[in-house]
Amino acid sequence: MRVANRARPAGDFDYEQHGGGYAVVRRPDPRIAARVHAALGASRTVLNVGAGAGSYEPDDRYVLAVEPSAAMRAQRPAGAAPALDGTAEHLPFDDDTFDATMASVTVHQWSDVEQGLREMRRVSRGPVVVLTFDAVALQDFWLAEYVPEVFAAELSRFPAIDRVVGALTAGSRTVRVDVVPVPWDCTDGFGEAFYGKPEAFLRPEVRAATSGLAMADPGAVHRGLDRLADDLAGGAWDARHGHLRTQPERAGALRLVVAEG
């Protein structure tokens, strides 16, 4: 298993430089995990592609992880599945090696989405499970009012859901797309997880764990979040969105794409 840093990041976000502390904020939510694990069905062997720090890996079956960032592999908890240094586009396994493959909020980091999804299909004799975001639906998130540049960029970063489905449909697989509701007390600190807790975006560790914010022009982010801070202090945010503080869940942009075996 190689652990040396790459000369260049595998995706558009440099986790070697900016990935420290990611696992502290991005802790798997058990309700989202239950949906991912159910989609894996009866699979006993699972490959987690673009595995990061290990979010949403099941602990009741054999898992092998592939992750190109040494900084992210180093944050995997004790007892986590073995993690190989590799990328989705070139999985070093024979056809049909695993019962299932999975990828959690990673496809937007791949240099060739179709090739990565083809590789996931190739090495899986059963389900292919992809947790991702619908960037079009993401535009409805209130944070876009404050940092529109970030959300405009996400439209080009995240592959369209139809594109993911199309790549997985090849080979006569049946593909379904499920909306995954985000609970108010979600433990996984991606942006929409704080739909009812706007103050969270004023914390640097939260921004650092959201690649869209971390990659954006710092000036634009600071200006937008200064406006957010003013709106929170003056009550304008609550006047528009205060009902979200007590909304138990939100059906936003999170999607689970499942190609059956």
C-alpha cells in the first residue's frame, strides 16, 4: 500500500493541503448511512471508491477502499478498511471482483466521471451505489443568496444526475435515483446539513470542510458571509428563513443513485 503524496491532486480540490480536520466535521450521519447500506443489499464484499476518510463504509461486511489523497487516508479511523492509493479511473482489480461498489460524495472530484463509473461497474458483480448532489437542486439552498459564485461553480463541478445515470445504465443495468432527506441534526457537515443552523457557516472549520467554499475566491466568500453575519444579527435571515430552524428534515440536493446488479 503506497502512502506517498502525489505531485498534483487527483481532483480539483487539493486535499493534501486543505484536507486536515475534514473527518472531524464530516462525520457520517447514521440515517444517511442506513440508506447507503440498504442499497448495497446482501453484498458481502464492497469496494469504496474515492473513499476519503471512510464515510458511509459499512462495518458489517468486508470493505476495501481506494483513495488518492494521503491526507485523507491518514484520517481514517482505527479499524477502518484497508485503503489503497489509487483513483476511480484506473481501479487495479479484475472484472467482477466485488459484490458491490460504492462512492460517497466524490464523483465531482474525478477527472473522467464516465470512466470512473465504468470502472465501478466493471469490478462489481452486483450494485453500484453513488451518493452525490444534484447541483441544479442545490441552487435552491438559501446560502446561494450570499455566495452565488460558489453555487454557480458547483453547476460545472458536479456531474448532472442524468450523466451519472447514463454512465451506469450501460450494460442493461436498472438505475434508480432517490432523494435523500437531510435531518436537522445531521452529523455530516456538508453545506446543506446546516440548513437550519446558519451560524455554522461563520466557523472556519465548517467552511474548510466544504470544498466549494474552500475553493472559491476568498474575497467573495468573506463579503457574502459578512452579509450573512449582519442578517443574523439584525434578524433579516430569520425573517426569510427562520422556519428552517425547527424543520426536522429537508429534501434538498442529496441524491442516492443505485445501479442494480
